[in-house]
Amino acid sequence: MKRRTVLGLGAAALATMAARAGTAASDGSLTADPAEIIPLWPATPPGGEAVHLTTRIVERSTELNVRRDRYADNVGKPILTVFRPARPDGSAIVLAPGGGYIRNVIDTEAFESARRFSAAGITVFVLYYRLPGDGWANRSDVPLQDIQRAVRLVRAYAGHYGLDPARVGVLGFSAGGHVVASLATRYADKVYAPVDTADDLEARPAFVGLLYPVITMSEKSHLGSREKLLGPDPSPDAVAKYSCERHVNAATPPSFIALAGDDKAVPPMANGVAFYEALFTAKVPVEMHAFAVGGHGFGIRWAAGKPGAAWPDLFLKWGVAHKWFRGEIA
């Protein structure tokens, strides 16, 4: 057996880069992006020997003087972007944005939510995960490889960030919800060869948050996400393996789900509601909020003025009740 690299916890391991252009906080004001970046893999990511990609950041906003709306694709080197709270409470969230498995939505899901929760004392690590259709070997396991590694790295850096390893959870939006639900049900699966001592650590998250999540890979899935993850004509076995609602058991972490009943992109009954039912049946603590209106992808920005705008506070209160968060509700 090859000797694995010992994980370094110093400055070299916590790579930083200059802050990128200003982005928008949830109140619409511009603020700088965080500059602290953690590379997920010390060398070539698993299955990437034939992949040569440079991450691309695409701006969609027409209101650049007010707020940004960016996404990342062509993710060749996945990273964690760190949002440090002013008064950390010892908890952490690894946040996986949505994007249909063809992009990572940066501002409207990842960064705005990260700022909201870091204001409440939580250290947030936004994950730019690899996209399965970009030529990776074992394409269907690429997002799971990245989020398993991300949770292990956060636990490895717990001392550096002042974290309690027992209070590291995950939060996923849309296709990022499938990434997170896959971790919740397959955290023990060996989907990559260990690369350093971080991989000796537990990948099971303490808690799971799901916003309008893709859950199933059946015909009632978000078909674009399914095709990118499994290919154009997946086998029944592949559909079953990657349908998260089929793999819930009593060891699945406690979960919080929020969605809108009028979501036309990711049908709630076959996805978020089905996951709720599976958790409830397995007697896993679960809380779900199904808002009447809100559509898909509402995040924080597009929920403003609607009942769904309450979801961040509801999530925080749920976390306080379970003692993952310390109760500094911003």
C-alpha cells in the first residue's frame, strides 16, 4: 500500500487568492468576494487524468452596479471558498449550489446564503464541485467524491477554523441538493482512493439542509440533471443507485427541507417530498416547509417579499433546536 501524503494544515494548504470583483449581499449592497480558497485535491482529482479544464466564471447580471449573478463551469480544480463569521460559534456548513449539473450558481444561491449564515456565526465553505458531463472517469460519482472530500477537509481544518467536527453539516440547492442528499445516504461509500490523512476522517455530515432539491433519478427527476449525471439512457440499476430516496435508513443524518409547491422544474412530490417521506418512515428527524409559491431556484434573492423568504431563519432555528448552531440569529 502506498504511503499517503500527510495533510499540511499551514498556509500552504490554505491557498488564498486576490478577491474577485464585487458581488451583492442579500440586501443588494456590493461587497468583496472572500479571498480565502481551499483546493479540494492536492493534485489531479479522481478520474481526471484525461481532463484539462480551466474554471470559467460567467456573469449573467444586467445590474452590475447593484448586484451580481455569476456561475462557474468547466470546473477542473474544485475548491472551497471560505466565509468566516465575525463571531464563530464552532459550527460549519459545506454549501453545494445548484445549476442542473452543468454549472455552479455562485451569487444567488451560494454566496448570498453563505453571507446570511456566516452572519449568524456559522463558518461556511462554498463548494465549487466538478460537473459530471466534463469527461471525468466514473462521471456519476464525481460530485459525491467532491463533497465527501470537502466534509473531510473541513474536519481536518477544524482546529485552524475553531470548529467542532461534530457540528459540520451540509446545505444543497437544486442539483446541489442531489449532491448533498447523495452524501447523506452514501457517505460511507468508497468512491475514491484516499490521498492524505484527511481521508481517514468521517464524511457523514451532522445535519443536512435541502432547498428545492433534485432527489430522484426516475422519469420524475429534473431530466437535465439526470442526463448530465447518468448519461442519456441510464440503466434501471443506475437510476436506482442514484435515486437518493431509495437509500434512506435510520443512520441518515437529520434533515431540513424547503421547497415551493409551484416548482415546475423539479417536481416536489417526487423529489423533496419523497425524501421527507423516506426520512419520516425511517424515523430520522426531519422538518419540511412547503411554501405555496416561489417556483424553483428562489434562494434568498428571489424569495424576497414571499413566504419562502422565511426559510433562512427557519433553518437557523431548526439548527439551534438541535444544538448544531449557538443561536446568534442575525
